[in-house]
Amino acid sequence: MTGQAGEADGCSGAVRLLPWTRADGGPCYAIGDGTGHVSRMADGIESIQLGMADDLLGHADDLLADRRVTGSELHFLASRLTESLRDVKRVAESRQVRLVQLTGQGPQ
């Protein structure tokens, strides 16, 4: 499901920001109780994204420790770190919203 959704659409359930975007870069959402196919697929993709971010951090440590690293290599690393940070930020935003929905309390 894509776009903003809610009770006005005749749908009920929690709204979840998904870990992917529409073709135009806009956010995608799912509505439901968090146990459906799309939610499970989103959980899996979030897990992959977080694992890749961890792997990328290890690679960054290794690359930055190498005094012979080139500007092109640093540029490539910065590009991948930016992509990864964007993914991890989306996961954090999604989880924050779900936590607020679950507990009824906002961030402290």
C-alpha cells in the first residue's frame, strides 16, 4: 500500500512506514495489525538493512585505517554510508511511530 492512509480511507489498524519508497521517492505505508505478509516482508528488509549498515561500518573502519586510501574510494564509501544512514533513519522513524502507537507515549 502506498501513500498516506488512515481512518478516512475506510481502513482500520496501525499505520506503518515501510522500509522502501515509491518510484517518485515518496513514503510507502501499510495499514494493519503488524502480522500480515507486508509487515513480515518489511521486518525482513529492515533486518537486512540494519545488518548491511553494520557490515558497512566495519568496512569504513578498515578503509579509514588505510593511509593509502584514494579520494575515489572515500567518495564511494561516503555515498554508501549516506544510503545506509537514510535506510537506518527510516527504520528508526518507523519503529518510533509503532512504539508510540503501542504505548500511547511519545518520545521522551
